[in-house]
Amino acid sequence: MHPPLEVVRVSQPRVACDGASDIPGGAALGHPRIYLQIDEHGYVDCGYCDRRFVLIGGAADGVDQGTLPDIHEGSNPDVH
């Protein structure tokens, strides 16, 4: 477990990540666009760039992100 490289607060549970949407030069510096679904944990991590998407008002909003396990879509953080 490590703190996410970047935390993005979002208003919708379905998000897209290409790793470069905010980088000058665009997609050439990112990764393939993927779509992620935030579940009941209130956040999801991109498996490519470790960007964390936190649902505004969700279970993880306002929580110290460094204390939460990595959750990639389809993974179960309760199974080790």
C-alpha cells in the first residue's frame, strides 16, 4: 500500500483515464484510454498510471488516501 500518485475527485462513478488528459502533448505521453467503475468503496485506481479517482461524497471522500489499499476495477481489497 502506498499513497496514490494523483487523486482526482469526480462526480460520476464511471470515469475514463488515458494518463495524459492534463499533460501538454496529450495521449502520446499517456496510456490507452480505459474506463473504470467506482464501487461501494468510493474510489478506484488506474492500473496503468496509479491515478486514483475518488467519488465526491462517497465512502473515500475526505479520507487520508495513503491509508486506503489500492483498488483496481474488479479487484477485491478484502482478499489477500
